[in-house]
Amino acid sequence: MSFLGIVTLVLIALIILSLLFVFFKAFILLLPVALIAIAVIWLIGWFTGRKNKNNMPSSGNYYDWFKNVNSIQSQTRARKKLKM
């Protein structure tokens, strides 16, 4: 590869990188704002979370997804063995 070919590739890479920096500069500058928003939302959830698991909403339509009462394993029956 000639010297001019290398210079051309470097200039093309420089142009592409500068365009990427221009387009994503706003996202890079907003990263601290996003981190602060995440921390505030997490703290609100931490301090206002349910203190007692027996606390049910007044609407009565609360479903505990992590409770193992309605699992498929508890509802299945043992298979019968074949008699010969």
C-alpha cells in the first residue's frame, strides 16, 4: 500500500470518528444525568418499598409471581407403571 493510500485511510477514519463524536456527544454528556436519575429512582423505591410481605393492595388483584403455590410440579400426578 502506498503512502497516499495510508493517508487516505487515516483521513477517512478521522472523518468517521469525528462524525461519531458529534452525533454521540449529547449522549456522552447526559450519562451523569442518567446515573443521577437512576440513583434517585432506586432510592425512592428503597424507602417506599413494601415493609411487610403480607401487605396486600386494597384492590385485591395482587398476584405474587414468585410464590410456588400454583406450580406445575405440585399439580402433576405420578405416572403409573406398566404391568407386564
